[in-house]
Amino acid sequence: MATEAPIEATEVLPAPDTVEKQPHKLERRWTFWFDKPKQGAVWASALRKAYTFETVEEFWSLYDQIFKPSKLTANADFHLFKAGIEPKWEDPECASGGKWTVTSSRKANLETMWLETLMALVGEQFDESEEICGVVASVRRSQDKLSLWTRTASNEAAQMSIGRKWKEIIDAEKISYSFHDDSKKERSVKSRYTV
């Protein structure tokens, strides 16, 4: 009679439906901000930090429930910035930077471009992700605007790479880049880079 090999103790895995789902951590933490300046008020006085998140699940819950541009009234903005960076020119991370901007006269376009940009940011789709500070969706009566803020405006190679990638992500015809320093000095600012 042949002897059977001894059975070794093995780890027993729980049934798939009893496994607790682990949240999917993002590469970094992000913060949603909101502002709707009152006429005559100092701009930053209306800026409010809304929520900081670090998982895919938190992102989708927040986006689905709250942070869609279609939920904004005219002259309001949503911002998504890396945690620790305030969406202000004065923030040290933004002070030497600038922004890529695209405008839209159709609300559906803004909604789509906003979502595609958010997914690209939290999904780390940009090669120069360290150069990116955040994005702003601005709802206006005549024309909405989306702006991708970056850290070092003078780094033309990085800005052009970011601009080309963002243009592809949002499927825009043309986007332009302006320096924050120029915007501080003049109301009507010339574009420094265009793709």
C-alpha cells in the first residue's frame, strides 16, 4: 500500500464576497476648493477649502455628489490642487508659475474637460506631474474657463510638454499659457506659449 504524502497546512482564504475592500490610495493627496467672490470683496476672502482626499473612492464620491461645474452658479469656481498648495498666486508653490487656459461657451464641454483633467491629475498622467499645482474650473455667464496651474512658468520645455498633453486630454483646438507675474501687472495678458 502506497503512503500518501502528508498534507501541509495552507492558509485558508476567505470567500471573495467576505473580503473587505481596501481603498485604492492615490500617489498624493489632493484638495478641492470653492469660491464665489462677492462684488467688491477681496478675492481670497471667498476662497474655502472644501475637502482633502487620498483615495480613488473618495475622489469619485466627491465628484459625483458635489464637484461638477454644472452645480456651480455664475461667477463661481471649483479648484483641485495638490494638498498643501492654496490656489493663489501668492502661494510659494504658485508664485513663479503660470497657467494653461482653455475657454468654452458650452457647459457640457466644461464638464467633460473638467472631469478628464481631474482624472489625468489624480491618475498621474503628466510626465511633469511635479510641475503641476492644480486646476480651476470657472463658470461665467458668457464663457466658462478651465485653467491648469503650473509651478515654474520660465521652464518652457516643461510647460510645452504639459500643454501638449493637456490639449490631447481635453481634446481642445487651442490652449494658451500666461505667467502669473504678467497677470498681476495687467488685466489683459498676452499668451507666452500656445499649443
